[in-house]
Amino acid sequence: MSDSSSHVVRPTSGIEFIFLGTGTSGSLPNVSCLTALENDVPCKTCLSTLKPEGKKNIRRNTSAVMRIEGKDGKKRTIVIDVGKNFQAAAVEWFPKYGLRRIDAVLITHAHADAMNGLDDLRGWTLRGAIQKFIDVYASRATFAEVERAFPYMVSREFASGGGDIPEFKWHIFENKEPIDVADSGIIITPFEVQHGRLWATSAPPAFSPTPATTTPSTPTQTPSTLKSDPSASLLAPPVAAIPSPRRPLASANHGQGVPELYPYLCHAFRIQDSIIYLSDASWISEESWAVLNQPSIGNPLHQYAVAIVDCLRPMAHISHYGIREAVNVARRINARRTYLTGFGHEVSHEEYVRIGEYVGGKVIDKPTMKEKYCIDLVDEGRNIWLRPSHDGLRVQVSGEGEGELEVKDNSYDDEW
């Protein structure tokens, strides 16, 4: 393994970042809110989605797609997470933004809202509709869960029915080890964050032997190649189970009175030293903060162009940041712009906009009850640019060499 400091990230000439989904696992709107009974308190956020002006409150599973120029001058399309409604998101946003081929998929963790859309990628690879295969990058634990839940995605011998399955080349990434995505010169560094806890006293399935537990078809150190025989197994010989780390569980109250439990680990990404993607998090260790801070070692003036930060609702959840934690993390990252993501239905898009304006130093005149509630939760601190993301939001990062990066989007910049 090479140390992350040995990887030199090329100057950013342009990153186009599109939010495919910005909602929690259940997505928005909630069926229970749309079918509420007469005596139920109406949900402003969900009911707003029935009208055109409420479109930004329609939120699919958290996901994103990027177009980044590689070392050969060609742009690569990289998707982060393919959840339960990825296909619907792709149908809406791929044509709109001229997207087609997928050069790589990064999976943050093995929850349904991050990986259950993997099967939908057959629409790209089946009979070479768009491409022959897709490179998929995941941690070893996530790969083990995919193999357990969907063995046919790892080995064709487990396919059934007509045998129509997606074609993948699996790549296993390691915590804090930079990835050169598809040998393109595009460097993305994964780092662990805590995403709640495991509600079990024994090791989780991803860390325990299962029938046909295997190494990935793409070894960590060896370039991957497709099997020449389409019916051949992509499985390697069985390997020993990975021990599950036992660590203190950090919570919204900074770990006070919390017993030692198995934390559930998810991955965030540092993208070309320009963007931080932190979609599912409840706590970041100092070890992972060191990965975030690494670009500043060589350049004390380094500032990320964009940070994408998890924010489920006003109050913190055991597996997600609340508004207070999200703002504190955003202030510590100190990107030029921060976009919140991963919302529930407790607060509407418009209310989050005004809360973001408050975080930026604006005095909010006549805040709603929800706005005031959230504002009261936010700690005092320096003003930063912070706004809610929404499905279909496109952010453009541009700049050359050591110069300051420029950030624009198609929602908050009227001139774009």
C-alpha cells in the first residue's frame, strides 16, 4: 500500500457535480403523509410535493454523479451510491444533463439506500447496451455484504432465470488509501466515518464467514480483468473472515455515558482535493479528520471548493447529523460552499435555505417555528456559506493550477 502523501493530485480544471438524490432511506414524500387521516397534523414538506413549487422537497436516496477530466483530457462519469430508486433518478437526470456512460461507481456503505440499485445497472451493460461492464469500488466489508445479499452480482454461476445480470469489475478500496479511478488520474481518497451502530452483540455478517465467502474479483493490488468466459465464476478462493473492530460509540452528546459498542462504519470521499462528500455520518474520528486536513500540510492556504455534509433533521440521530452537528462539521471543513444532504421531512427546502442564510450571517426576519427551532440549535461560530442541496442540483467547480477555485450552481446563482 502506498501512503496518501505519495499521490499528487492534478490541478482541478473542472468538476461537474450533480445531486441525483438528497433524501434519507425512505425518500420523500412519505406515503403516510400523503394519505394522512383527517385528524392527523398535515406535513407541510410532503404535501408541498403535490404542487410544482414543492418539487425541491421530492428527495430520492442520497446519490450523486460527477464528470471530471482525467489525465488524458477525457471526462469520466463517476457515480456515488446507487440506492433503491437510483434508476428513477437516472431516468430523470441523465437525459437532462447529457449523461450516458458510467465509468465508475463508488459505494459508501452496504445499506439498501446505497447499494440496492446495483441491479439496475444492467440497463447499461446488458448485451452491451451502453458499455460492456462498470467498474465498482467498495470497501471489503461492503463487498462481502453485496456478495451475501446478491451473489449473482459477484459470480455469474449464481444467476437464475434468464441469467440477465449486470457486468461489474469489482475493486476493493482500503481506508485512507487513494484510488486512481479507472487509471484516469482522478484521485479519490476514502476515509471512514461512523454511521450509527450495530444493534448486535456479535460480529456483523460482513465480518463473519458466510457460505462461499470470497475475496473480490479485483484484488487490492492487482489490476482487474474480465473473465473471457461469460459463464466463468468471478470468485477467488475463500479467505478468512475480517475481524470486526470494537470501538467506543460517539454520539450527539460527545460519547458521555455511551457504552462500548460495534460502530457501523461508512466511507466518505475526498475528491481531487476539491470536494468532500460526507453523506452518511454521525461522527468523524481525529484519524479521519487527518485525511481531510492532509492537503493543507503541503499548502496551508488550501481550501476545499465544496463540502457535502449529512443533515437528517433538526436534532441529531444516532446514525446521522442534526443541524447543529452538520454546521459544526461544515465550519471545521471550511469549504467555500457547503451543501447539506440526506434530509428527512421535518424541515422543508425553503426553511433550510433560510437557516443556511442565518449560518452565513443574515438576520432572519419573522422565522417560522421550525426555522427558529433550528436556528436555536446552531452553535455560535464563524459565518459560512451553507445551503440545502436538492435532487437535480448541479454544481460546477472550475479553476486552474494553484489559483482559487470558483464554485457556481444552477439553483443559488441566478446568472448561471
